[in-house]
Amino acid sequence: MNEVLLLQGLVGGIVFGAIYALIGASLNVMVGVLRVINFAHGEFILAGSFFAYAMLMGLGLNPLYAVAPVAVLFFLAGYGAYFVLIPRLQRSDEPETSSFLLMFGVSLMMIAVLTWIFEADIRPVNFSFDPINVTLLVVEDAYGPGRDGRVIVPTARIVALAVNALMIIALTWFLYRTLTGKAMRAAIMNRDAVQIVGIDVHHLSATAFGLATAIAGVTGVLLAMVVPSVDPNGGPPLALVGFVVIVLGGLGHPVGALLAGVLFGVVEQVATVMLPQAAAQMLGFVILIAVIFFRPSGILGLAVSR
Amino acid sequence: MSDTVLEVQALTKRFGGLVAVDGVSLEVRKGQIVGLIGINGAGKTTLMNCVNGIYRSDDGQVRLNNADITRKTPHEIALAGVGRTFQVPRTFRRMDLIDNLMVPLLHTDASDADLTARAEDGLRQVGLYELRHNHGEELSGGQQKLLELARVIMLDPELILLDEPFAGVNPSLCRIMLQQIEKLRDASKSFLLVSHDLTSIYRLSDHLYVLNQGEIIAEGLVEDVQNDPVVIEAYLGN
């Protein structure tokens, strides 16, 4: 086994895993608090990516500068969109099914809008930091005597990982240390009980929708820094990753989703460098099926909940 | 000035063709414990759900301190001063007990330390302080009922609706529950109490209503209702 390749995969796994963690945690907040199966979550992420792309192309600004405006604007958009989209659904007998169909429609609509504005091509996000790459580790004689191996990471990925880590810490703090965060977790556990203790569940849900949308948008910005390209058709695979991470981490456990996201990313990326591509793509889903069979409440759900 | 806290006037709730609550009127005065009894399916819980806004009534009116709350949402009614517990406790299962009691304090303007102290005090009152770091799901059914009562107290409501507070609760926890209810009554809190445990409800109630097939069939002091032939027939049949 090539040690350098393995370490390279591990580092890539942590970078992508952190992104998957944010996707899973934001989707978990949305599914948990609102009972909304947000099939458009991938497009919410893509919208953030395209926002960063537009700032780069229009204003020449590094995508990093898109983080703050995307967080604010997407929160407001999500908060407002809640009142347009969701309350009617919650009067339905099966809000989950209705929401799935509605958000599938929203997903198609957003793909159409992105394609209309940016066209269907995959666009490179051309930007760089100085230095472009950072050597994390030198493995002496990795490829034979005198031939060292280097674990190299683009600086943009390190910056994205740092922002990502800050967001994970902030989200965890918010959910576990603030009263609004506790109320959101309580709503995930029992929506009726939250209402009868004096909490306006619509305002709370709209805040959760705004929060999840803002995180999705920022995740999109970070994704544009990590990949770095934008594709109007790239949303559904991202939503799929989000749902996989939720199942792995446990529905209703946003922090479980954070940990599961990192795990999924590491497995996927390490497998990508160590196994044939098709096998690597399959491995994450094999784990998913195993978890559904053997730990249906999520691989980390119980441990995190305690 | 009237000391009526809750006034229900000709309240009706239908589910399709079924009239679950049929023109019910009742009142609860300040510091009074009003019992509501009736066989299964009589409409007791439906009535409570209409009072605290979980169900929209089809007809009639609910007034709290003379203000109409009939069309208000559950959270507005809770903030207006109505607390509620459920037959099957609805605690926040994967949260520790302190956080369970802090959730109702979302709109309270106080420091984290003050809020924690209030929550701890609430747990002490119902004898759950030692378990404060446990999660809701780790409590027995009876303990969860006490936790729900403590959660209600956090909002300092004027009126407390208790739905089967003694069902499935062991005798020692029942004693704590009874003591708490009496203590709150002494602090001028009012109660609408639904229970199948007639011993407890007879002991606690200042006034009793009997509901049968959605209608009030008797009301009055405990002694009067106990001996009412209509009530005996409704409970035991001919």
C-alpha cells in the first residue's frame, strides 16, 4: 500500500467529509424541525456555489468573500421561503410525501433557472491563494531510495476546511448552548410539546429553514473553493450525500450528521485513491446499507444523543 | 371583579359525523381544582385540546380571564397563561432534564446561570434534581409525568390542564404529584384535571364535571356527583 497515496486520500477525505458534514447537518435540521424532505437541498448548495462564481467573474473577488453575504442573504431567503412553501404542507395528512414532491419541483425549477442564467456547461472557478499549494508532510524514500513522497494540499482547500470547521463549531454551539438551538432540537424530538410551552413553531421553523438554507449556501461557496468548478446539474448528487449522511448519523441528530459526514468523506476519498473508481463510489453506499440493516437509528445516533 | 379564570361556553368539536364535544360549558375559578371525569371516549382530552388550541373548536367560546382565546394558537395560549400536560408524557427525550425545563424559557430575558438555576429549582420541586443530567428517555413513565409538570411550572401559568396525571404512576411518585398540585393550588393556581383515578380526583377536586358522549351530564361538589344516579348509570350501566 502506498503510504503517500493513503495520506493524500485521508486529507482529501477530511476536506470533503467536512463539506458532507455541513450538508448532512443542515439537511438534518430541515428534515428534523420541519419534517420537510428537501430534495432541492443540492440546488440550495449550488446556488451558493454560483453566487461565489458570479462574485468572482463579476467583481473579481475571491470566493472566500462570498461566505458572509451568502450566509446573510440565504438566511433571509430561506426564512421568507418558509412562509411561502411550508405551512400549507404541514396541514397535509402526509407532510413528508407532499414536501418531497414539492421540493423535487423546486429542485427542477432551480436547475432550470441556473441553467438559464449560467448555461449548462461546467464552469471552472479560477482563483488561487498564495502559495497555491501547501506541503503537509514529506514521506522520506516513499518511492524508493532518495525519492521522497509529498502530501500536498491546495491552500484553497485548507482555507475552506478552516471555514468549515468554524461553521461546525458554531453550529454545534448554537444547537447545544443557545435557547433557540435547544428549542430547535426540542422541536426535532416533539413538535407538539414545543408549541404548548409557548414557542411559536412557525417562527422557529422559519428560523430553522433560514439556518439550513444559509449553511447550504455557504457549503456551496466552500465547495466551489474545493472542487473548484460549478455545474448547474450537480445538485441531486449533493442532496443524495446529505440523505446518506443523515441516515448514517441518525435522523434528528445534527451532530451525528457532522461526524457521519466526515466518516463518509474519508471512506469515499480513501477508497477513491486506493480502489478502482466504481468500487470506491460503491463503498460509501455499502456502509449505508449495512447501517440501515444493523443500526437503523444511525451509526452514531445513540452515542451522540447521550 | 370576577374570579373566573377559565370559562368554556357551549363548546362543540366534531370529527366528521362524530360530535366529540357537544355544547360543553364549564368554568374554573382562581385557586380552584376542577375535575373532569368520564368513561373512555367521553371527550375529556378533546375538550382539553380545544381549550389549549391544539384543536380548533367548531362552535362555542373559550375565555381566559375574560379574554377570548378560542382562535388562538397553542403557543399564544401557553404564553397567555395556560400550561398543559398529556396522558402520554411529551418530554424532550434526548435532552437532559435541565434543558427540558429551559426550552420554555426561550423568551425569558435572563442570564444562562439564572435560567439554569430556575430549571434546577423546578426539578427540585418535583424530586428529580438528582437526575438532572439524565435524558428524558431515561426516566420512568411516572418520572416523565413529573418532569412535564415541572416544565409547565417554568412558564408560571395561571391555569394548568392535567390530563391523566396519575395514570401508570407508582404510589410514591403519585404522592409527589399530589403534593405539587396542592402546593400550586395553595399558590392560587387553577387546575382542570382529567383522571380515571377517582380516588385522587375526588380528593383534589373542589368542583366536578362529568362528561358522557361529549356532553356534561352532571356537575357539582364531589359528594353530590358521587351519588348522582345519572353518573352511576353512565359509569356502571343499568
